[in-house]
Amino acid sequence: IENDGTEPLEIFSISHASCCSIFDYILEQDIIESCERTSLTISFDPINSLGDLKELAFINSNDPEHPRIPVYIQAKVFAPLVIIPRRCVFSNPDKEQDHRTLIMKMNKNEELALSNIKASSEALRVEIIPIEKDFLLNVFLDRRKLPSGEKKQNLYLILFLDSSIESKEVKIPVIVNP
């Protein structure tokens, strides 16, 4: 934002017109002296939107001629490469052996592969079942093999994902309620 006026420009707020996204901004400074400029970064998370997206934001200031300036934002939103479960929870302490099934959805338009999966403890075992490009992860827990102190934390699965562009490791926390 550049102030080409003769008086200091005060930015009161940045607002947006859409109810379909989560909106945030970072304004380097809110008072801009004459002939100076500052940086404005606007970010938004388009909830459940794919494809071409247009957003409208407003700079609200003390400018007497233009107190509300529109800012038009255009973006192309792509589907995520993979949708990974956030955690795996075992909540039945009465079972010595327990099982959970997690679903991992892969973007059909991307070449992405689950190349390997490891567990952080011998108490966990994972079975991978491919379904087209998606995967079911059957996670088995043997509570008898849990070392003391490991009952609530430090358990996770590590997924190794490969694409033509990059390789990536993703951790899924495993929560075991005592």
C-alpha cells in the first residue's frame, strides 16, 4: 500500500465480503506517512471450494476521498494431494488387543503413492489395503507390548508418500487411553 497523498494515511482495518472462506491479513504498519509504502499480506482458506476463486477484500482507512478501497483477489484452488487422518484413537482400555480402520483418500488426478508405513512401537501393527488409488489402514494395537510410559504419548504412524515432485513423511499420532 502506497500513500501518494500529503497527509498520513491510517489503515483502520481490512475486511472481506465472502462468507465462504477463512480470512486473515498481516499489515506491516497501520499508519503510512506521505510518499511511503507498507506491505499487506492477505490470506484466505477457501472452505470446500475448488477451481477458480474470486475474493473481494476492502482496505478501510482515513482517506477522505476513498475511505473503503476494494481489493480483488483471484486464485485457483486445487484439491489436496492426499487427505490423511489427523489421529488414531484407541479408547477401550478393557481390550488387550484392539483395532481401528483409517481411510486415506488420494487425489485421483495426481501421481502420488504410499511407498511405506512404519509404526513407532512394537505394540502397533499396520495393514494397508489399497482400494483403487485410496487406502484403508488397519491399525492393530497390542496393549501387552506397550512399554510403561508409552500408554498416552509417543505413539505414531509414519507414512512415506512419493510423487514425481517430492517425497514426504507424514506422522499420524496414535492416542491410547489407559
